[in-house]
Amino acid sequence: MLRCLYVDLDGTLLGPGGSLLRGADGRFSLDGVRALQACDRAGVEVVLYSGRRQQSVFEDARLIGARSYIFEMGCGLVLDGELEWLTGELIPSEERGTIYQQIEASGAPALLLERFAGRLEYHTPWSLGRDVSHLFRGHVDLAEAHALLERHGHADLRLVDNGVVVEHSGRYPELPVVHAYHLIPAAASKVRAVAAHMQSRGYGRDECIAAGDSREDLGVAEAVGCFWLCANALERDPELAAELRDRPRVRVAEGAYGAAVYEAVVTTLAAG
């Protein structure tokens, strides 16, 4: 029996331009709303998980009546109004400031920007006003980035890929695709936050599904019974197909954006 849907926002529940009411073709669509309605009718909890900052995810959660949500790539979990940081030893304090400020003071963001000059920059304006993650756009080798961070004493941080950023691809004609990257505490992840929520609610793996569109989202497959990858994810980044190997709990939806979420929900509910 399905008890919970964990769903990403941009590129998943939300269509082009971050709109709940736009489909893959940019036209008005109610697929995402129908997915939420199906969950409500079946008594299925919906939990948003996103790379967005807390205030943004809070507003979206409030609009759909969700009681819990996950923000900034799993760095924070809000469960029935109570905030839990999932960032290991990096936590906000009056002495050291926000986690974002602590990461900035470490020099890690400047190190990445210098090493990947011309291939990485801050993802303005969405990189502003954040509490935890430093948000970039560009195209880099994650293994190289992690090796660089470790060599310079930043093993407590990691750079994660949160999907393709289509609207900024024209800024980098020499790059095959432009990705959104978050620099976050190594202890944090979307899958850890999902697992923490499941444990708090007492949900079993087979009672939960998730939907998303990025490499980081795929990690959630480790916690849930089935993870649904939106079709638009592979259309925008064909290299993502290689990440699907040896992942038996991952299904690729026929639909894109909200249509994929609706497909995931109704297919799961129909299966009993």
C-alpha cells in the first residue's frame, strides 16, 4: 500500500519555468495537480524535496498543504513544522554564522571557481540568500571536483549534480549541457533526508515511491520501493542513462514533468 510520495520540484512536479500548471510543451496542464489529488484521495502523504532554499520550499509545501518538506539538497528536513539539520558537524551558530557562511569562509567555493574557470559560475539569482548550499551552474567532472576538495582539506564537503539548467545553456556554447551544482556538507543528501522522514513516520520501503530528474535524485532509490525518473531528464541529459545501470528500483516514466509524477502515482496505486 502506498503511504508516501517524495517528489522533486524543478524539472519534476513543476514544468518549464517552475510552473505547476505547465507541461512539457509549455501549455497549460493539470497533470501535476492530478497527481497531488490522487495522493490526497488515497491518503498518501506528499513530501517535497528540492535544492531550493527553505523559504521557497516552505511556500510550495504550504500551497499544496504538505506537512513536511526537504530543502537545500537534503540539508534540512522540516517535519510537522519542526526543523532538523542533517549537515553533520556543520550547523548554524551565532559564533560561526550560517552554514553557507561557514562554507564560504572555508575557501572551498573560491577554489572550485578558480579551478573550473569558464566552466563554473554562481547560478544567479537563485544562488543568493541561501542558508546552506553554494549554488553553481556549468559543466564539471564531479570526480575531479571531489578530488580537488579532498586535496585541499575539504573532505567534509561535496559537490552534487542537481540536473540540467536549460535556460542558461546559451551562455556556454562550448559546453554540451549546463548543470546546476550544489556545494553542501558531505553528511547531507536527499536520500538521507528521505530516510529520516520515513523513519520518523514509520514508513516501510515498499510503502514509498519517489520521483525526480537528476543524479542526486536517483540516490533516493536506495530508500524507497520505486524511484521514477522523468522522461525529460534523459531528453535533456542523455549521459544520465549510464546512471541507471544496476538500479532495479528505478523506472523511467513515459511522461515528463507533472505527467511523469501522475504516471508514477496512478501506476503504483493501481498495483495495489
